[in-house]
Amino acid sequence: MAQVSIEISIENIAGMINNMDVKEIETLCILLNDEGQELLTRKKAAESKDFKFLSRDEVFTEF
């Protein structure tokens, strides 16, 4: 796997985080913990052509 290395100061990172809205901070927290990898995997699966979303009716229809 390719690696990229960049240098960003702590102050710069803190400034970026301070400028984030609540939703962006929540997303960042999720991506930085163990759930992040699972969410990225699900996102890739959802973006693939083999994936089909269910409609609300399909989900809540009784069989």
C-alpha cells in the first residue's frame, strides 16, 4: 500500500478542528475510532454497482 507523509503543525490541525461544525467533528471522531474502518468498508460497498438500497416500503412491508 502506498504511503504519503505530510507535515502539518499541531496549531494548524487545532485551527482546522476549531473551524469544523458539529457534524464534521462527529464524523472525525467516528473515523478516528474503531468504527471508522467498518464505516469506510460499508461506504465502499454502498458505492459499488453490486449494492442495492432498499426503499422505505421494502423495509417496512410485512411478508
